[in-house]
Amino acid sequence: KNEVEQSPQNLTAQEGEFITINCSYSVGISALHWLQQHPGGGIVSLFMLSSGKKKHGRLIATINIQEKHSSLHITASHPRDSAVYICAVQWEYGGATNKLIFGTGTLLAVQP
Amino acid sequence: DTGVSQDPRHKITKRGQNVTFRCDPISEHNRLYWYRQTLGQGPEFLTYFQNEAQLEKSRLLSDRFSAERPKGSFSTLEIQRTEQGDSAMYLCASSPPLSNEQFFGPGTRLTVL
């Protein structure tokens, strides 16, 4: 069982739709990251959060520490949002390393 | 461009050959990470440097793998006697002091024939 679970694994949406990607994790964390990866490309950090909610443009990330769950929302989706979205956590007792533990990613395709 | 850079971006090699990858982190980032990502999977942690000290290595890092960060700036990852199972994207990330945020390079895609 993965320590970080994402759902869905694949998501196809029509342009303009509201999209939600979910992430669940199993132990206490110091931070949770949402990352974006385009095909063949590197990884871009979208959000880092440890509580509450953050918003950047059409993207919103929320986290519920008690339920060990986070969601990434995309409002008014656009074909350029098509990418892999990855949830990653840093364990609360991970020591000084702060290494990231990644989910398997959600492949999003937004069709025009 | 002051982001994390990696070289080469792509490497094709034959099984049994040695390969070396380089990562140049953002200047003044004292922490550096190597991750490996196979097709359809999320990245997995390989090793971590704080300045020049290698403080953690994953059990994924077999004795064929070695990483260095000799002057606390750039880092190299060497794979000896490559195997087809080593085919993956190798990602480098750096992090400034006192921050949880990590900045990723574009990755080096390795194909072992």
C-alpha cells in the first residue's frame, strides 16, 4: 500500500469544467505539496501547505490535517491544464532530510 | 536562467556501461535531492545532501550508484554497469535553508538498451 494515495489516476474533462484531485496520506506530515508535470518535462511546484487553503489563479488547494486528506481544485479548466498532478508529503518525523514522498500522480486531459 | 539545471537531458547507453549525470542547484541552496521516476509512477527518493555531506541514501541506491557533492554546489550521480531496470527519469531538486520548498530541475532521461 502506498503511503500517499491519489485519486483518480486518470481524469478527462471538458474545457470549462471544475476539476478535483484527491490525496490521502497515512501518517503525520510537516507539509504537503502539489506539483505539476508536463509530458517529458520537469516538475513545477504549485502549492506547499500545512493547514487550511491556498489559492493561486484558477487553482485552489485545501488540506484537512485531522482527516489526512488534501484536494486540488481547478476552476474553469483549460486544455493547457493538461498534465500530471502529483501530491507529495514531507513526514513530520522525517528528520532533517525533508525528503518528499510522492503519490503516483493523476493524469489530467482537458479537451476543448 | 537561475533555476536548477541538469545535464544531460537525455542519455542512451548500452547495458553494462557507466553513466554520470550532473545537477547544478540554485545558488545558495544548501540542500540537494536526487529522485528517480519510472514510467507511470511518482518519483522516489534516492539520496540527500546538506552542503557537501551525503546525509541519507535510499535502499534503492544499490552499490552500483554513487553520488557526490564535493564542494557543496553541483552534484553528480554515477551509475556503474547499467542495467535495463535503471531506465528512468533522474530528477534533482534543491532547497534553501530553513524551507520545506523544493525546486526541481528538468530531469535526465536515461534509456538503457
